Amino acid sequence: MVVLASAGGNTVPAIARLVQADEDTIRQLIHRFNEMGMACLEFPPL
């Protein structure tokens, strides 16, 4: 949901409110996705 919201042009504060998470956590997730791509979405992380 975070990745899709970011790709849709939503701001970090808006995404944080949407998923009820800390803004820093959202930024970390977006940066990780930008670095690793879809591999960062695997569970458990490799």
C-alpha cells in the first residue's frame, strides 16, 4: 500500500496517516523499495 500510494503521488505525511505509521518509517520503506525493487516486499526479508 505504501509503495502504491507513493507512486500515486501522495506525500509521506499523507501516506503515514493512511497506514497509521511514523513518517520516518514510511521514508525508510520507500527508500528501501527504490534501492531493492520488488525484492524488498518479500516476507521474510532475505
